[in-house]
Amino acid sequence: MSDDTPKPAASDIWGGRFSAGPSEVMQAINASVDIDQRLFEQDIDGSLAHARMLSACGVISSADADAICTGLEAVRADIRAGRFVWKAELEDVHMNIEAALREKIGAAAGRLHTARSRNDQVATDFRLWLREALSAAIEGLTQYQKALLAQADAHADWVMPGFTHLQTAQPVSLGHHLLCWIEAAERDKGRLADCRARLNESPLGAAALAGTAFPIDRGQTAAALGFDRPMANSLDAVSARDFALEALAAAAICAVNLSRFAEEIVLWSSRRFGFAQLTDAFSTGSSIMPQKRNPDAAELVRAKPGRIAGALQGLILVCKGLPLAYSKDLQEDKSLVFTAFDDLALAISAMAGMASDLSFNRDALEAAAGEAFSDATDLADWLVRELNLPFREAHHVAGSAVKAAEDAGVNLSELPLEAYQAIEPRIHDGLFAVLSARASMESRLSYGGTAPVRVREQIDGWASRL
């Protein structure tokens, strides 16, 4: 800045302590309004509760409280209507709203900040915003589960290959496979709900770090804002961000679970698998290859855990080693959390949409279910049941049969009885009743198993829960 460049005016925010304003660089690094303006609803709700409490406790007059509340609602209306001009020189959402309130009602606006600090104010706003984001994610996951449930119900008795190591393992029901992701989503909802319950305490009234000498009622503001209780320690109230870390951790785990099903959609919709197809609603083409149908929505969901886990790691490093109580480092928390939960909301919506959109190729699924000797375990189980072989011995006999079938270029069901009897003389033709993918699937009757009768029981249970 040259000597003839106008210097910033003294800061209205800091009052008499400072005689000059911040440098351009200081203003740029210090301002957060471009990010935290999305807290305006929560900030105004918190200020309304605070003003009404101050009046009820006799700290400010009822006339001033009424003017403040009327003015705040007018400011809210301006922001919602797009008439509000956010000013970087006022740093953040709180000071922008307070300045606008002063323009509307005059000096009474200055009484609003009695018995609070921006430290407890932003902590309150952030918890309110995150509480809503967590609830929205839980509701979104419920819609995703309902879409999966409808597909599971339609495909409860369709047989498909189950995989381990991405190698064909044992036949399973397609409905059973889809129910797996409902279970995972339910655990994700549980983690998000646990986090929501833990963060639902009010920092408001903790002021800068030590509480306040004014006779306030923190229980009143906590109740007005839907919190379970005020936070019990003022230092903790303004400095804690573990609630945001927990939310990001739950979001990251949820995104990982979503990405796993997204990866299956990518595989299943490929020509090599041919198990399923997405419509044009969730597919894209190629700029050079006219034949392409790409599952881009699933691929983008698959990428989201990187961004969300990155936000978690970023906030962990921001918070690591911070002394009590509030430090400006914590201003970096919101951009990370906002971005992560935006990504999570989009991923959940996309997965719910794709779960409904998928159509399945029954013939391809059933053909693949019978490949790669997927009924070998059924052979071993039959030997245990019918010949009373120890399972380890039965496993060895079944393995020898697989090798014989592989050498002959046939499936286990096509291997002649004589070939089985050359391995184990007591084997009889009753064996062939269990050697098919469908017979294998239908035989798994244990609780939680893939037999369609068990799948239907689980579908009924989920229909009641959802």
C-alpha cells in the first residue's frame, strides 16, 4: 500500500481499543462472511431467544426486546428475499446482522449483545445448523432404504452370485444382497442420531469463556432453541468442536458405505457383468464414443468419501493442540463441515435415485450364480449330512470333485456319479438334488440367511420399521 492510499477507517467492531482499521490482508484472512452467512437463520433464531430471555430476566426492557425481535425478523426477510448486502468489512454473519439491525431500529440494537460473545454465539449457531444437517441426512437415508426395500421385495427369489475377493463364492438372493445395504444404512443413521443427541446442548450464555455477571437464564434459551440443556462448563461451551469431528466421522463412514454399493452399480452395469442397468436419468455418454453409457452418478458417489474423509482429517488437524478456550483457528471448522455435509446429502440423494432406477437382468444373474463351482460348499454340506463325514474331510472330497469337474470342463452337476464314487464310494445320486444355484440359495435357512423365505421375513420386518 503506497503512502497516498487511503487507510482503512477505525473499526466499528472493536470500538475504542483500536484507532485504525485492519490492513487489506488482515481483512481478507479474517473475514468469514462468505462462508458463515449460511448460518443466518440459526443466528437470528439464537438472537431472538437471547433477546427474549434478557427481557424476561430484566436485563433489558421489554420495549427494547420487542424492537430487537421485530428488527431481526425484518433482517431475516431481507436475507430471504435476496435484498441483503453482505459486507466483508463486518467480518462475519453475526456482525452483518447486528449492523443491519442497528440500521432498522437504532440504538436498541446495541443491547442485543449483552451477556453473550461471538464465541458462544457461533458455537450455538453451528450446533443448530449441524443438528438440522444430521436430521436431513437421517431422513435421506430412510428414503434410500425404502428404495432398496422395494427392489428387495421385487427380487427376493432371484438368484445371483455372492462374492468374496470379487470371486464367485456362493449363490445368494438378489433381495438378500440389497437388504445388506439397508442394514448398513441403518447403522449410519444410528451414528448420525447418536451424534445429534450428543451435540444437542446449548453454549449460549457462556459468553466469551467465563460466563457472565448478568442474571441470565440459560435454561430458557436452551429450551427455546430445542436444546436438551445448557452446556455445564463455559470454557467447554465455546471451545469444543468434537461434536463437529464426530459428525464428520459419521458422515465419512456413511459415505464409505454408499460408495461400496456405488462400486457394485459400476460393476454390475458393465458389459462384463451385465447384471443391471441404469436409465438415462443416472447415466451419461461419451464425447467421442457414441455407444457409451457411463454410470457417472455412481462413480461420483464413489469419490465422495475422499472429500468427506479429507474434511474430517482437516478439522482434526485444526483442533489438534489448541489450548483453551476459543482460538481463531476454529473459524476454519464451518467450511469443512458445510462442504462435507453438502457432499453427503448429494451422495445420499443420488444413491436413493439409483436404487429406484436400477433394472436387473435375471438371466445373467442366474447364469453367473451357477458358474465357478458355486455349489461346492453344498456338496461338502451334503457329505456331512448324508455320509456323516467330518467337515474338513468333506471339504477335501468336494475339492477333489471340483478338480475333476474342472479337468473335464463341466459343472459339478454334470460330473458323472462314477466320477464322484471314484473319490468317495459311498456317494449316491441323491447328491444331484443339491447341485444347483437355486437349490443352494433356497437351502440357506439359518436366521439371516439368503433363503427367500428368510429374505421375506426380513423384508416384512423392514417394511414395519421404515
